[in-house]
Amino acid sequence: MPRRLPPLNALKAFEAAARHESFTRAAEELCVTQGAVSHQVKALEAELGLKLFNRERQRLVITEAGRAYLIVVRDAFDRIAAGTERLLQRQSGGVLTVSTSPNFAAKWLVHRLGRFAEVHPEIDLRVSASLQHVDFAREDIDLAIRHGDGNESGLHVTRLCAEELFPVCSPKLLQGRSPLRRPSDLNQIKLLHVNNRQDWNQWLDFAGVKDVDLSRGPVLNQASMAIDAAVDGQGIALARTSLLANDLRNGLLVRLFDIEVPGPRKYFLVYPPRLAHAPKITLFRQWLRDEIARDDQAVSRKAKAPPRASRPRRRQ
């Protein structure tokens, strides 16, 4: 059997008028005219077939029927308000499942999980590391951090950061016999490659260096592996800003030279449009931005490994 419910605006007008014992003050609270409140109350009285207020000596006096109905209406409003607050709290907290690449998870996110838990203990953060793109319609994933061009059809996309590519190595590697004073000195030390032996081409071309032997050094299929190998002193890695920030800050890696090139891709946060304004998504998105800004400041302040080499001029 369908519920018989009066219009919500009429109930709000009645409750406010009864609480203030004034149509005028109820109108001020509800941001409507005094006439609108009076009209809503009269419409409610007509629907109920009961008198809810009497005017006595220019005062608004609630009737016996009005007092009885006010208890019911106020209780209903209190329950709705409490239920709404609980719902919002669940949206602000609870489980938040994030999908990201193994590289970003290993070299960026896991080092910051403790800080996120301190700032947002109400959120149960769960990380799923995978190279596969998430199907939000089929998988229990709230959002994803993707490395690409930002073209994600049907999804809400937020750019997180651009990237620069530059060589890095362990500080102990600089203490060896082979000098690293200029880009051409890269021939003296093993290079670490990602996916193929062409990853260094763009940077070397930008640096104006053509005589570095790219056939040396191991080929690894994950950027995080190349970075870890560089930390271990096994060679020089050409890596992305975001994946290096933690190791640079902690002194495990140092930058070589003053030459960097823009990375071909960027990091983006993607999620279904229906979650764009969900509180826990908003909190995580802002936390990511704050952490990235913190990285930018730390990396820009970090001294690069001496000696520095400026970019050679190209021959005209």
C-alpha cells in the first residue's frame, strides 16, 4: 500500500513555524517569504483536515492536534538527519580501493601509506597493483592511477603530475675510478635499460651526445627494477621524476648533469563520474596532490651530484 505523505516543503514550513511560533521567523530560516510559509501551512491543514495553528492576539499558537503532529514530524526529521549524517560518514570513510601500476605502487605509493593512515584513519585504503586497466563496471575498484595520455572515455580524469626524464645513480658509484663529468662519460659506466635498448635515445639526442654505446647493460621490464638496480650501484638509470622522488630525498640516488627531457606520458587519476564528488575520493585526490607538491619541493631543493654539466650547444 503506497505511503500517504504530505509534501516535504509543507512539513518543513509547519515544523519551523511551530518551533519559532512565527510565520515570519520561519520564513527567514527557510529563506522564503512569510506568505509562502503561510500558504504551505494552510495547504497542509487542508490535506490533513485539521487546524494546526490559531492566531490569538497577533500571536501564532499551535493547536493540540498541531502539537501531536509536531512530535511525529520532528522525530521523522531527526531520523532523516541522523541517517544522512551516517551515510556521509560512510562515504567519507570506509574502504577505498585503488588500482595502480606495479611501478607506481612500489616506488611511490607504498612509502606513503603510513602518512595517509595518519591523516585519514577513517579510510581503509587498499591497493591493487596491476598492469591491466580496470573495468569499473565489473570490478570492485573505486579509482585508478594511470600513466598515459589522459584519454579515458567515459571516466572522470584528474591530472596529477607531468614528468621529466634524467639519469640517476647511487652516490657510491660516483666514488669509483670512472669520472662522470659530462654526458659523454656515460660510456664509462653500465647503463640500465627499461623494456628495450632504445630508452636512452631521446635523452642522449637532447643532450647532443652521439657516441654512447647503448648495447651495454641489462634490459629490465619494469622501471622500478631499473631504479632499484641503480640504488644498488649496478649502473645508471634513466628514470621518471615521480618514481625517483623518495630515493632522491633519502639520498639513495643522485641526479647526473643538468639535462632533463619531458616524459612522453603523465600520471592521471581516473574514476567513474558518479564518484567525482564522493568525500573519500575527494580526500584521496587532495592527499595525492599534496604529496606530489611535497615531492616537487623536495626534489627541486635537493642538490644534484657534482660536477654538473650544462647542455652542449648544437651545431648549426
